Amino acid sequence: MMAGPVLTAIAIALISCTFLEKALYIGVVFASNVLFGLGLGCYATPSTDTAVANAPENKIGVASGIYKMGSSLGGAMSIAVTASLFALFLPLGMAHAAQYALWFNAVLCLGAMAVSALLLPRASHS
């Protein structure tokens, strides 16, 4: 599950390379979107499974709902902060504003990985 946020962060960092020549940037964005999808695929299902794994059978729906609510709130807050950062840096030019806003998102992905690594229980191999 740790590979997901790392792949997603790398994809976002690559998309932030707005300084590249146009034809090269289009190729980078295409490859980055594939990598982004792989990262989400590596993370989304395992994180949902982890969120509901220890819930009693009659509370799995509640656990899933709480997980989805947290995910939606996090996404909404991320969009708001990203848009604010974009607006803040817009006087530097659209490319720079996009780059800084995307870097923020890459840092969020790495932060998610760090929090997951610290808080998720380790599997015992005994």
C-alpha cells in the first residue's frame, strides 16, 4: 500500500514540469496520468479494506461510510487549498502557479504515506 502514494506523488511531480517544451510536456503528462492511475489503484482498495477490516460485521457499512466521508472531506479541502495556492502564485504566471500548486499535492501524497507508515499496524511474521 505504501507504493501507491509514492507513485502518485511522482506522477504529480512530473505533471508539475510545466517548464518543458510543449510536445515533450504532452508526453510527460500522458505517462504521468498512467502512473497516477497505477498509484491510486495501489492505494485506494487496500486503504478501504484496511478501514473496514476490523469493524464488526454489522458495522461494516458504518465504517465504510466514515471512511468515504473522510476521503471526500480530505479531497474537498485539498481542492480548496490547491486552488488558493494557484491563485496566490498566479501573478508569477500560470505555469508557475500550476507548478507550485501541484508540488503541494505531491507533498500531500508523501505525507499520506508517512502517516500510513506510522499509524498502520505492522503484520507480524511469527
